[in-house]
Amino acid sequence: MSVPTDRPAVVEAQAWLCPLPMPQTLVLGAISYTTRDYVVLRLTSDDGFTGYAVGYTRGTPLLEALQTICRHLTGLPGHPTVVSRALHKQLAPGWGSFARAASLVDIALWDIEAQRLGTPLATVLGGNSTDVPLMAVAGYFSDTRSVDEVVDETRRFVDDGYTTLKLILHGHDRAVDLDLYDRVRAAHPETIAVAVDFHGAFDSPLQAVEHCAGLRERDVRFVEDPFPSAQWRQVAEFAQRSGLPVASGEDLPGPSGYEDLLAGGVSYLRVDVTASGGYTAGIAAVTAAEHWSAHIAPHVWPHFHAPLAAASTSVAVVEVIPDYVGAEPLWALLTEKAPIVDGHWKTPTEPGLALPLDLDAVSHYASAQWHTEIA
């Protein structure tokens, strides 16, 4: 992909912090959320195009980091790859603190780039707009729900056309986890794939291997995050000792960690363009996955990850949390319902990212915001 260096610069930036309520506290391993906190970014270019991005704060000062990083856009041309390289150099000593902010800047710049070219973002990234298979996540709020309720939730997913399910397991009691998996597996035909996610529940590879031993004979699609993906040595040791397909990568602060995970035996790369460097990092993930003959299974955000799926056959499935689950209230900030038909995402054909943001809703939910002009 050629990289033009003459793109008009960004002249204006605005961001909002929107903490959205959930029906109850969400517990994911050692982490709990009472709200899902999103930051919305809007960038405007010198030639009048506007690009958007949204990301989780994950407990970080993302709004403030964005304000700092946008000051570094002064004097830079507007092509996202050029900006990404410049920001990496200028902010290298503290990159871990700015990775999420830089990701949103990159996404918004790619949105502008595609609009300027008059084509969907998927086409700019090297592919064509196409329907994308989705993976629905089951088991949120399981600390207050029965096994029967979780199984019924998966039945609703399958009735809605999803053919891949991901089941949240807690990793505390092996018998309990296997029983839940077996109950879900028994509720569906073999054509329905079931993956599991432990949200970094384990303390050592040996403990994880022992806990997951029973999954080897159960045809699980993959085991996600026995450890946080930044702990790539533990992830690799688990992959090699367990003999199970492993998924990891969603919380990496940049694309350099993809090679470590893939070389260590990870077979499903969990890319998150909102956290690991935007589409510039996403392109690197596609290249790495294709080199290692691995799959990509992006982390939620189908609005942002469907363009990657259209650009490469290495993207096997894109994760989604259906709006009726209650664990992903992002839908309250959008003007349109999710374009999901028979378990597939209908990738927009309009120029750019075509994110249907409701700016009135963004302003309504915002607890803080900033606006700046960029010289």
C-alpha cells in the first residue's frame, strides 16, 4: 500500500467521555465494571472531512491522553501511516500510556482517508465490503444467573443465526466450568462452534493446563486469555503444553507483540484496532497472521473490525455482544441498530468507516469533554 505524504493535516479535534450504565455490575475475572466507559473522538481535516473513533477507557485516563496526543498532530500531514510513525517516535518513552489514544487517532484518520477517496474503508484496506461472520459472547453476569439462563441465552444466539459462540468461564472450579461447557455444547448441533474465554484467570501455565485438560477432548474452537496477552511467554507455554488452540492479543499496546504470540503457538490472534494501534496495527496483524497461517478473531467492535474482515481471509470471525445482552451499551450512542442478519455483519458500502454516531446522545451521556484547534 503506497503512503501519500501530502494529505491535508488535522485542524480540529474534539473528544467526549461517556460512561454508560449497565443493568448490573459486570465481573470479568479480577476486573469489575459498574459502567462501560467510552471515549468518542472526532477529527476534522483541513479539506473538511470528519473522522470518528470510539474506544473503551479500561480504567485509563484516555480522554486526557487523547488531548495530549492531539497536540502532537501539529505540523503532521494527515495520512494515518505517516502520523502513526511520527507519534511512535515522539512518544516512545511513554507509549504504553498513549497506545489507546493513538489507536483512536489512527482510526479517525483512516475514516477520513477513505472518505477522501470516496470508497468504503474495507476497500482502502485492500478488500471489498462483504458480510462478516460473527461470534456472539455468552455468559456475562453469570455470577447472578443460573446455568439454565446462560444455556437459554446461547439458544437465542443460535436462533438469531450465529454459528460461533464464545462462553465466559471463570477458571476457579474445573468441574463447574466443564459442566457449563457441556450443557452449552449439548444444546446445539455440531455445526455450532464453541470457544471459551478465561479473562486471565490463572497464575501459572501448569495450573492453566491442568484446569483445561478436559477441553482437549471436547473440540473447543479455542481457549482465550488463560493469561493477559502481554504475558506472551505464559500464553506460549500454555499453548505448547495444552495442545489446545489458543486465542490472545486484544490488550497489546502495539503490533510488535503479534509475532511473539504467533511464534509461541497462538492460532487465533485477537486483534483490537481500538487498543493496539488502529488500522495501521490491524494491517500488521493481517500480515503476521498470514505469514504464520493463523486466524484473526477481532475483539468485539464489529463496526471497526468488519473492514479488516473484508480485507483478509485470515479473519475467521468477528466478536459481537448483541445489544439485548446488556454488557455492551455502546448501541445507545448510535443512530442505527446493529446491521446483523442471520449472524453476519452487513459491512457498510458508504465511503469511510460509516459509523452511525448519534452526537446528541454522545453529548447527553458525556461526563467530560474537550475541544481544540490544531495549528
